Amino acid sequence: MSQVSKQSKEHSLSRRSIIKSLVLSIAMLSSAGVLAQSNTLRFIVPFPAGGAADTLGRVLVEKLKEEMKETIIVENRPGASTRVAAELLKESPPDGKTVLLTILDTTSIAPLIYSNMRYDGAKDFAPISMVCDVIWTLAVRADGPYANMQQFIDAARTKKDQAAVGVSGLGGTGHFLAADFARLSKAPDMIVVPFQGGPAMVTNMLGGQLPAAIDGLGVFVQQHKAGKLRVLAVAADNRMAQLPEVPTFKELGMPSLTIGTSYALYAKSNSPSAKVDEWNRAMRRVLAMPEVKQRLLDIGYGPLEGTSPAEVTAQEGRMRAYWAPIIKATGFKGD
């Protein structure tokens, strides 16, 4: 090949490379422009995909998309008993495009046990609305040796290998309800075993590695109905419509075990009030839909009508007042 031909080919390759780079740059700039103008909203769920909380989020988002006429993406961010997701909300832009669906533990209980939290619920979050109630329950394997609560308590008092109760992470309502249950059961050897979410905990129960677990009804209700798990009691004033055959802890002589927790929706603080109001109105409309109410019941939650932001703040205060002495009695520190 002549020197001239070689130079001509190299020049051609160089020109094609430049053109290709320009095309890619234009595409990237165009994509960035589209993203900047996008109405895509982020709906953060602080629990793993496939669990009851994930199902809850997706049921709501399906209807919220229609009400708000915008694209909404569910983003699962489990970890650190909901604190990972809370920190993500804090770091998001204050534009109202990112919201967090989380249990009130995130803003009510976490401040009571962690001294080095990276977020302050009162300062960093803008409450939008209450969403639904979580009904806490204790469950065992259906084919195991415990047909009722007394049988499990008797075993927990006398057999150390049976004195274990699983929870979805330490430092939340389930953890402290389990600790209070152990106290009331007079089973001093009972230990609390943490898992990262309900699905992993249920897997261990079904596999025989875990004797019992405490979590929201939504974690156990389908397995209970399928005859794989047995819910022994619910922490509520009255029996649940989903499982009318299951007694309350109150009926079983533990009247203090009636408190649950709730899910609420939050935006980043200083988000535009118009956007927060839009989320609130849309959520209220969605929660009022009969099909949504029934779906929430089916997956084990207590449907609510939606509330004002002020009512979210008030419920946070009630949660802190209830759990503060119980947490203090356990001596648990999250740090």
C-alpha cells in the first residue's frame, strides 16, 4: 500500500471516528434533555421485592399512575430497618418527584434508639398521608407441633431451642413487640432473630430453621391460607376480618399487645407544596377505591381513607409515646 493510500485510509478512519463521536454526543445530550424534562416519579419502598410491602407499593402505584397521569417507578431499597431508604429520600432533590412509602418506625422509633442517624424525619421529610395499618401477628409452621399459642409458650419456657422468634430486622416495631411478648410469656431464654425482610424469614420458617416469627399480617396471610404457616395471634383490639378464626393477644391474656404501626407516604422537605398536595389528593382518591381497599385486605393490611400531613405527624407522636418505655426497658441501642 502506498504512503498516500495509507494516509488517505487513516484520514477516512479518523473522520468516521469523529462523526461517530459527534453522533454519540448528540444522542447523550438529547437523552439528558429528555431526562431533565421527564415527569418520571420515584416511589421508594424500604423492603425487598416480592414481599407484602412491595406488593402494597405496587398496588398503590398502579392506581396513582392513572390518577396523576405520570410515570411512577417503584424502587426497592431495603436495609438497616428502613434507614437506607430514608437516607435516599433525604439525598433526593426537593422537587416532590421522589416519595417514600414507609412504616412509622422510620420516623417514630428510630430516633429513640439511634444516636447517629443520617436523617431527621421532622426536618428532612414532608409528610403526605397515612396509607394503611400494619397488624402484627405471631406465626409458626402449620405442620409443626404448635396448634395454639399456649403450646408455643410452654415450649419456649422449657426448650431453649424453641425459644427463638424471627423479626424483619432489629430496631423496629416487630423487634420490640417480640421483646415484650417474651417478657409477658415469662420465657427468659427467648431470643429475637433478625432477617432482612419477610420473605427470607418465611423461607427459614418453612425450612424448619426458625420456630416462630412476628411480623405484619401481610407477611403471613397467604401462607396461612395455603396451610403452610399458622398465625397464632394478632396484635389488635379485635379479630381481623381476613382471619376471623385467629384470636388476639388480648384474648390470650396479653392485653398490652394491641398496638401496631402504619404506613405513611413522605416527600423530601421543602418540596413544592403544590406537588405535596397533588400526591395527597391522588393518594386519598386511590385509597377510597373499593378495589384498592379489598386488595389491601387480601394482602393483610388495614385500609385507611388517607389523611392530612398533620395527622401523620400526630400519629408519629403517639407511636413514640407508646414505645419509648418499652424500648427503654429492653436496653437496646442501635449504635
